[in-house]
Amino acid sequence: MKATTCGSFIPRFHARCEWVSKPRDPMQWFLNLMEELGIECLVGHPAQIRAAEPRKQKNDRRDADLILKLLAENRFPAIWLPSKELQDLRSLLRHRHQWVRMRTRIQNALQSIALANGLRRGYCPVEPRRTKPDRIAAVSTHTAYRRSELQAMYEKFEAEIETLNQRVEEQASGRAGARLLMTPSGVGPITALATRSVPGRSSTIRRQQGPG
């Protein structure tokens, strides 16, 4: 069923209703639609739902009866669902994380070229612009071309990551919980925002125990 069809069909029902399901992929578009329509969604833990039924025989009718029974007895194992805003925030953090990983791969490739051609000794980080031009000329043609392309990609990823860092800082500065987490030294906007984007309450966070 298409999203446009669901959007025109579902509002015909009463506004106060619930939608219950097991997690399946992809279903995020449907959850976003339910949130826009103001319909409460309950997604159950599949393993716990299955554990509530001792019989091994399984079909859709029995699954529906089991879910109804769990709801009536207030035993339905609902899992936490992030909001649409929180999903977008996680997308920002994942986007930056992927760009940083690709930049690291490019930096490692430049490091490998520098070590293989004697442009640098030791395993220290490579700065793409610090190699002298006369030493670059001694590298073979294709290696020099590969190195120049990697340098251009490195600079492009640097600029993109800097833009994403600014967006993360803006999101963190606009959230009271993230600002509170950034109060101690050593906690930046990325760590604070990532911590605030995980589910659960403060009571669910386990404190790290010291030695002994």
C-alpha cells in the first residue's frame, strides 16, 4: 500500500486509535505517517511475543489473537520508537560518521603511498599538502595521479565534515540536555548529541563501576 493511499484512507477512522505490529523492514515511512496523523503506534518485541505462546504452531490468526490477549492483559512487550525529529537527528550523526570513515580511508591510502615511495618515514599521520614538489615528481605517473585525486577527495571531505560539524553544534546548542552534557571538559557537541539521541531514561543508564 502506498503512502498516499494510507494518508487518505486512515483518517476515516476515529482519531483515538492504536496500531499494533511486530517490527518489520522497511516500515519507518508508515510510522512517520502514523505520527503525522496523531495515531499511537505500538511495536512489540518479537521474541517476547513468541515466548508468550507455548505452542509451536503459528499462523496469522493465532498471532492476532495472541497480540489481542497481551493488550487486554496489559502485557504487550512494546519497544521504544524514536520520533521523526529524533530520526532526522540520528541521520545527521550517521551522515557525519560515514564521511569521517571515508576520510580516514583516504588518509590511510595517502599514508601508504608516502611510505611505499619513501616520501615519509614512520607511521605518523599524513598531511596532504606538506610533501615537497620535487619529491612528488619522483613518483610514477599513475601513483602521482592517484595521489592527486586522493588529495582532492580529502579536501572535499574535510570541507563537508566541517559543514556537518557546524550543523551538529547548532543542534547541540539548541537542546538543554546536550548543553548540560557539554558542561564538563572533554565532552563535545557530537558526544552530547549522540547521547541524547539514545532511548531510555536516566534510570536505565548503568554507571561504570570502578576497580574492586
